[in-house]
Amino acid sequence: MQANRHGILPLLFKAVKETGFSNSVPPEILEKLQIGYLTTLMKNKTLLNDLKPVLKKFYAAEIPVILLKGAALCLTTYEDIALRPLGDVDILVKKKDVTKACDLLESQGFSRIGGLYRVPDSLNAERGCEWVYHKGNNVFELHWALLDKLAPFPLEMQLF
């Protein structure tokens, strides 16, 4: 189903239900939409619930964080957390806190995944990219810059 591939299946389900067009959609398609919506809801709830203790640990360790991308949008922009599928959680920390943040994630049982991106891990610190951590099915991306240092313009982190 194209809606699932493009990450809009939950939005489509909600739109069909709220506009009263559910009678016009074949029952088997409506069921697939509903299952996709409920699957996204359960996955997002699990991921966000697993995020809470990690954020509490960051707060206790006095490591300021900003949630980025999907998790930030899910919690602030969408009226329903099921409407924005999450694959991972992106966390932004100050560059000076990267080592502390890595240690904190590892102390919580997260392991770093290497070599997933076009930038080798050895260049991440130099180019200001991200490191990826996982615990079970949860994937957290730890960022210390919003843009790669090779981006065509700088973005000063102190503005955030």
C-alpha cells in the first residue's frame, strides 16, 4: 500500500473516518488502514514511553536535550501521536556534552551501532554528524549539530 510506504497511512485512516467517507472505502482497505493506524499508535507509544526514563536521566545529569524531527513533531504538532510514524528518536545535545550523553545512553543499556551512514564513524566528530544507539527495537540518534559541517552555510548551535 502506497500510503504506508510514504508514511501517511495513519493520516489517511483518520481523514477517511473524520470526513465520513468510510462507507465509500472497501471494507478490506478500511481494515488495512485501521490496522496500520493502530500499529503506528502502539509502536509510537512504546517508543515514547521508553524515551521518558532516558530523558529523565539526561535531565538528572544536567545534559540539556532537544528532541528533533519525528518525536518533536509527534508531541507538539500532531493532535494524535499515531499520525506521525516514528522509526527512531533524534536527540540533539551540545557538542561539549556528547561524551557524557554517550556514557549515559550506554549506562541505560543502549549500544552504539556503527557504519550505518555515508560518513564513517571516525569522521562523525569532525563533521558534526550523529551516532546511532539501540536497545531492543528502540533506536536513538544522538546529534550534536543540525547540519553536517560540509553544508553550504553554517548554523550556529548557540542560537538553540
